Amino acid sequence: MLENPSPFTVRSGPTTGAGTGVARRIEQAEAVLDDLAASEKRLLAVIQSQVECEVPGWAEGPFRGGVYDPVLDDGVKVNITPLQEAGLLRYRKVV
């Protein structure tokens, strides 16, 4: 038996509080799945060039050929901007 099980692990057997622990874990798992689905939509928007962001005129990327295709020579600031605008990064404002 695990000493520190994942909060999303549903174990069978007796529970205290008439199954409230299992119900809470299910709710947490569903919330995580909802967050993952929202992140997937935002990531697809970036990949498909549907995120609007300001890019310097000298930059070749981050969008080329209608898809997210970052150019290493443009630098991190240019290439990370679409991800930041889509809300995919941990912090709201990185660059």
C-alpha cells in the first residue's frame, strides 16, 4: 500500500464519511480534466496561428506557413509571446 497516494487515486474499500473522500477525489480529477481540455484548446489555437500577438517586424517567426513554427534566431521573447498570450504559461507576464 502506498504511504502517500496521489490525491486522484481512487481506492476501493471502506471510507469514512460515507464515501465523501472518493467523491472529493472524483471532483478533483474532473476539475483537472477540465483544465487539461481548456489547455489543449489554447495550445491548438497557438499551433494553428489563431492567437494574436505583436511581433517585431524583423522577426521571421513565430508563425510561418500558417502554423506556430518558432525561429531560434528570433529569440525567446518573440517565440514565447503566442504561448503567453494564450495563457499557457505558469505566469501571466513572462516577457
